[in-house]
Amino acid sequence: MSEELPPSDAEEHEAIDEARATDADAWSTACAEDLAAEKARRRVEYGPPPGSAAEELRKLVDAVSDKLSSIQSPLLGSVAGPAAQQVVRQVVEQAKAAVEPVIERNPDVFDHLAAAGGELLAAYRSAVQAQEQRWTTRAADLRKDLDERRDDGEGTGPGQRIDLD
């Protein structure tokens, strides 16, 4: 009969490391599955997420150029209409040709600019809310002061004369 020997410290540490690696992989897999499920749920509920700032800028340029190309202006008249439409198309194409390479070379710049714009909007909103708070507090104090004066008979009310001398 052979007696089983207790595992050595090295073997025990190796077994623990393998168990931890398996747990980490399982955790990672579970997190990835949960994230994918949440993304799918949001796509169903809210539609597809917006693209990068560069993609959104490209969509905006395309939409504006399509709109400008399709406008029929009564100011241009029926004779100048086709020539004016051609000029509008050329200007739109030149603008797209100028913007497109910038978007292609620097797509991350637009993401940074969008993030910076969001931060500026948050700072502006914070400043406006603080000022609004001061205005409403001041207005409430003025109303309270006027009410107190009216109650004391200091203010002018209906039927009272104002002495201008």
C-alpha cells in the first residue's frame, strides 16, 4: 500500500494560482456577457448609439449639403435657377472636399472637441444656475421687503397719493 504524501508548498501554490486564473477568466467572461446583453437591451430601447464625433460631423456635412442642393429659391428666378443651383453644388462640394481630409486625418480631435464642448456646457450651466439662485433669492428678499412695507403703511397702495415734491 502506498501512502499519499501531502502536497508540497510549491504544488499548493500552483493549484491556488490555477484556481485564481480560472476564477478571473470566469469573472471576465461573465462581465463581457453582461455588458453585451446591456448594450443589446439599450439598442432595442434607444436605437443605435451615436457614432464618433468625426462620423457625426460627416453626417452633418452630408445632410447640410443635401439640403442646400435641394433648395429651390424663388429669389433666383426661373432663368438663373439652374445656374445658381450649379454654383451652390460647387460650393457644397468644395466645402466637403475641404472638411473630409481633416476628418480622415484627425478623427480623435473631434472626439476631444466634443468632450471639451460638453465640459464647457457643464461649466456654463453651473454658472447660470448659480446666478439664477442669486436672482431668485434677491427677488424673494425684495418681495418680502415690499410686503413688509405695505403692511407697515410705508408703501403706496391703491387710492394713495404720491407726493412728488
